[in-house]
Amino acid sequence: MRTTVAVFLTTLALGYTLPAQDQGSVTVAKPRPPRPGDTPAPDADTANIPSKLSPKATKDNDTSATDANYKADSNIVNVDVQVIDQKGNPIPNITRDKFRILEDNVPQRLTQYSVGEAPMTVAMVIEFSARYQAYWSRGWIDTLNASYGFVQSLKPDDYCAVLAYDLRTEILSDFTDDRRRTMDALAQLRIPGFSESNMFDALADTADRMSKIEGRKAILLIASGIDTFSKLTYDKTRKSLQESGVPIYSIEIGQVARMMAEARGSADLDFLQGDNELRTFAKETGGQAYFPRFPQELPAIFQSLTHTLRSQYSLSYSPNNQARDGKYRKITVQLINPDTNEILKIMENGKPIKYNIIAKQGYTGPRAVE
């Protein structure tokens, strides 16, 4: 058996392939004699080395004797930036020298700059509770219109996952570019169960899962903005979303119910609080919040959302502050005139226009590895 393994390894090293057996004959290559210092061929019964990514690789293993301490000398901070005009349209053709990033008010040197359309990875987090999405209610219809409409706006190379929450969060479909699987997931949104909603828990958990995904990524939250049952508090949710670094885009449902309340002369404080929470999550993570009042507004929202996600400026820098203290650091992105070092004025038809810069407002610094 060992001779056969050695023959096979030697044949691979020489770049040949053993032909299949034919009528009991086999081609055998003559192995070279072993030389001093050669490692003997492994026994056929020896187990393969497991991948370090496999849970089986470290399960029940005692690693106390082989643990090592690692320390990186620097870290890279990635910032996706959108520059939009007052109508929400992205402003193109902004060159690298016009961007300035401040970390805790200290200018940083850009190490990477790129721009252009790219596929995106989106997790749809959908509130589906009996409180606002009762079967065949207006909230039920608005939720399905927003969900199906957004999926139809995706491109073939985009990846999408679907999660629904009420009393608990359920993954209806993992990330996939197969639109049939996504549609099958949405087809499960028929009759809601519980009246409670754990928006904070659902958002924080999804953002944490997506924090390691590379490329253009975002969470699309389709919800009333009201949380009634989460274990996490509002402040803890904000901190968790800031640390995850995944932009939150939200489409609020329930505007009709609000309009009816306003017509009766009473303001719904729950909705006002929900508005504030959605705006805060979007602002602090570099996303946007939308508050459509009529279904006819959704197509324009989908167009703006997908165009904004694809047309981003991707910036990177190695922070001057290399302390591994785990503290929160504030990020400010500016557009400047490189000649005068003053805030850049963008002109259109000879007139300056107002613009907004959308980017995450900070991140949590690395911690020392013990």
C-alpha cells in the first residue's frame, strides 16, 4: 500500500497521470530511490489534515500548548461614500484629491480610492407582525409591495437574503442570486403570527452576521420603525450597528395610519419615535431612510436606492491613531478644493448646488489581542 502511494505521489510530481486499468494491465512508473533527509510517504490510514475553517478542525482539541499571540502593526478603515444632490441623485466624477477624511478631527491620508458600479449584497429585514400587517390590511399590502418591488429592481449578479421578524427573527432565505429562491421566501409572508416586534434584535444580529462580508453590502429594513419586544435597548442597538459598519436603508410602512391620525388631530407618538430611530440608524451607518406615503412613490425609491448603492466612492485609509484601545472614533468626510483647501463648491449650470455626503459617522477601534 505504501509503495502504491509513493508511486502515485511521484507520478504527480513528474506531471503524469496514471491511465485507467485496461484488461488487468496497469502502467507503473519506477519510483526514485529515497535520499537522505526525504520525508517518508504518509500511511494510507493517516487522516487528512482538516481545514482550519471547519468546525471539526478545532472541536475537542487542546490548543493551550500551541496558542500564539498576534499583534498587527496597522489596520485599514474602509469608508463607502455617497455624494448626492438635493433630489437624491448621485453626483459623479469626483476625483480622489477632492476627498478629505478626518478621524477625531485629525486629517488622514487616503490609501485607496475607487468608484463605479458594483454588485451588491443586501439583507432584507422585514417586519411581519399582526399589529401592523394583519392579513389584507393596508400595512400588509404596503409591506408586500415594498418587498416584491425591491427584489424586482435587483440585477442578476446581486445577492439577496430575506429575514422576517415579529416576536422572533426567522431566516426565510439565505444569500443567493437565484431570484426564484428569494420569491419563494417572500411567498411565506402571508398570515402574520405574533403582534410583538423585535426590530432592534433583528437589526443588530443581521448587521453582525454581515460585518465580515466584503464588497458593497447593506441592510434594507421594511418596517414600521416600532420595537416592542427586543432584548437590546435602543442605545445598545446603535452601538452594535456602529461597530458592524453595515449601512442601514429603511422604508417605513404605516404612513396611511399616521395620516389618518393626523387628520383626527392626534399625533401617534409611537410613529414619531419610530421615525427618529430609523433616521438615526441610517445616518450613523451611512444609509438612508425613506418615508413613502403612497405606493406610487416606491418605484422612485427603489431606483434611488439601487443607484445609490452601486454608485459609491470606496475610500480606505490607515489611521494615524494606531492605539488598540477599543474606543469609538468619529469619522468626517469632506469635499475640498485641493488648491485652496477650502470646502468644495459643486457647480451646475454656472450655479453652486447643495449636496449631501453620506458615510458612516465612525467606528470602534481595534482591541489588543491578549
